[in-house]
Amino acid sequence: MGEPSDFNSMSISLFLGIVPLLLFVIIDSISNLKAALISAVLMALFELLFSLYYFGEIDWLTITSFLLVVLLAYFSYRQNSSLHFKMQPVILSALFGITFIISYFMGQPLFYVFSIKYQNYLPEEFKAMVAIPVFIEFLKLSSLYMGFSFIAHAIFTWIVALKLSNWWWIFMRGVGFYLFSFLAIIAAKLHLGI
């Protein structure tokens, strides 16, 4: 498949990635840890198969998420503790954060790189904006701030996993992810004065 498929599958993967975790929280609250872990692994497998069927391929984000769910569920199952499983979004956010920060300092900020790579598939208004120097700086700086926000999200999700209930943990994984992302964009805009 072509590049738009990569972009679309990663976008959907970010959204669907919460489904196995949400199922874990629901099943754990009405049944037991082992049933919740098995349900989450089965749902992650379903997500993997759905991506293969719908897109004709499986993107790296879906594969990474699936492998983390399976591996961390295994450790949680063996130790009869949900804590290992709850580290999945912590690890993903930390990896994203490190990737965004490194790409920025290597002169290849991801938002800018993706906007160029997928330019032919973006709305005309966005294509015009990519030619404006201040918008280019915004994309580049947003990549750096997004890296910091992913690291902050990982830290907060880790703390919530240790200290609070499963419901707060899933809230931090879901809503917290988007809140930290939003704050990164706002910080980049404020930094540039736009």
C-alpha cells in the first residue's frame, strides 16, 4: 500500500490502541486480573488483525503496541499484579518522546518531515501553510515540545499507575495523552508568539 495508508493506519492505531487497555480496566473491575489480561491480549490481537484486514498491512505502531501488551500481560499474569501491564502506555509515550526529541536535534523534526512526506495527501490550505517560514518553525518547534509532552505523559501515567485506580490510569492514558499533546502545541505557539 502507499503512503496515505501508512499515515491513516498510524492515526487509527493511536485511537484503537486504547481499546485493549479499556477492556482490561472494565474486565478487571467486574471479574479478575487474569480474565482482564487475557481479554486485553485478545483485543490487541483483534486490533492487529483488523489493521491487516482494513489496511492490508500492519504498521510499526500496531506491532509495537501488540508486542508490549502481550509481553507486559505475561509478566503481570505471572506475578499476579497489574503493574507491569499498566506500563504499556508509559513505555510507548517514553519511546515517542525520545524519538521526537532526537529527531528534532538531528535536524529532522517529525512534524515537519511528515508534512513534507505526506504533502500530496494534505488539504490545499495546509500545503500553502507549509511554505510559510513561521509555520515551518512552528512544525519544527512543535516536534520538540511534543517530545517533552510525551515524556511528561509517560511520567504522569507511571505515577498514576502506581498510586491511583485503574480508572484514573486509563483516563491518564486516554485523555491525558491528548491533553499533553494539546499543551505541547500551545507551548510551541506561545514560544513563537503566534
